[in-house]
Amino acid sequence: MKILLDIKDDKALHLLEVLKSLPYVKTKTISNEKAILIEEIKEAVDNLKLAKEGKLKVKTARALYNEL
């Protein structure tokens, strides 16, 4: 299982030390840019699910083309 945590900088080092001390936990620090990208992709996937369920109104490719 993978979990993305958003932790204040002044608290992160302590929690990271605790996590690293657990033999069954692997840690990897990512950049803020990468974290933002992951969140945006997650939001896009959620929007796609809503669109497929008919709960989100979407434009057709033709409508987007006509706007150009």
C-alpha cells in the first residue's frame, strides 16, 4: 500500500525518523512539484469517473474545437 502524506515541515523530520525505524516501511521523499502533479492526476481521474457516471457535465471534442 502506498500513502501520500502532507506534513508541516517542522513536524516532518520527526515522523520520518519514526517511519524509517519500522522495518516494514519504506520511505521516499518527493518534491512539492511531484506531489502537486500526483494530486492533479488524482483529481482528473475522479472527474473522469464522475463524467462516466453522468454526474459531471463535460464538453464534446467538437465543442472544444469550436471554441478555438
